[in-house]
Amino acid sequence: DTGVSQDPRHKITKRGQNVTFRCDPISEHNRLYWYRQTLGQGPEFLTYFQNEAQLEKSRLLSDRFSAERPKGSFSTLEIQRTEQGDSAMYLCASSVLRTSGTGKLFFGEGSRLTVL
Amino acid sequence: GNSVTQMEGPVTLSEEAFLTINCTYTATGYPSLFWYVQYPGEGLQLLLKATKADDKGSNKGFEATYRKETTSFHLEKGSVQVSDSAVYFCALSRDFGNEKLTFGTGTRLTIIP
């Protein structure tokens, strides 16, 4: 069990640039979640996938954000035309369908985005 | 909407002290309640949970009881250790069948020897 891995761990970019984060879940986990955590706040739900299907998106996910999980394994979260308000820690988590509703999520260490 | 309020941190205690971290929630119906912990350099991990009123979740010496009448889920431990130093998050879920969680702001706990 190698855990959930996220890349890059830290990204500094200028306002207006596009950034992409990658998440590799635990290999047998068919559900994958993205959360965002701003300074001094708890994580906020953004979206989740079951296999390759994106099942739900939060209203927090503006049109500049897009997430994919093309083969039901790794996922990418792209932010276009970044704004300073996008500065946050982006957390990925995974779980297995058979434990759904139990709250048992396995989180990665996160990708920290700083927009200058 | 759903929300979770945690006591402000940081909290600093001496080893073997008694710990309470307060958590209250606002939600319709009967949410499931969770405590997550984030140790330094690691991702968040589920510490304990309770899914209905009066349930007590427990793990690693930590306990929390789901109190519907006070909408609370306070985290307690009788004797803390240096290794308990971490950030603790209270969370709830109103959705059955997924892990769409609403988190509190987190409480940083430091235990000094």
C-alpha cells in the first residue's frame, strides 16, 4: 500500500497562468475525491469520481476548474487563468465503493498552490 | 446548510494531561460525525466516527460521543502523549453513499514532555 500520492507538492505561478495537479490514488480504490483547503480553514469538497465518471461537483468549482479521471486510475485537476484567490492546498483522497458512507477516506499530503 | 464549529487553537498541554477538543455542528436530520487527524508530514486520516445519536466512537485512546440534544461531538483523551501532537478536524456527512464531508477549521494540538 503506497498511499495516495500528489504531484507537484508545491506550485508557484503567476496570475493568469494555467496549472495542473495530478493525483494517484491507492491502486484498488475506485472512488477519488478532490478537496481544497485555504489557510486557517478546513478542507472543502470540490468533486468526486467513481471510476472514470465524475459524479458530483461543488458550486465552489468554477468554470476555470476541470477535473478528469480518464481511465479510472489517476486524476488531474486543472485550473485555468489562475487568480490569487485560488491559492490553497488541493487535497486528493480515495476510497473503495464498499466502504462508502463510512467516512473512510485516505488523503494525500496535498499540492500547495501559490498564485502571485 | 451544514457546518461544523471547532474550538479555536492552538492547544498546548503537558504529557499525561486530559484533552477535550470541542466540536458542535449544524445539519438537518441525522448526519454521521467524524474526527480526522493530520500528523506532521502526513495526509489526513480517519480517527473515529459515530453514525447515530448516543453512539461513541473510539480509537487510540480517543473517544467522542454523538450528542443529538447538544449537537456536539467533543473529542476526549484521558492521558495525552507527545505522539498525539497533530491537527484534529471534526467533520460531518449528510450523504449516505459517498464521502462528501463538511470539515471544521481544525485544532492544532501540541503536547510537551
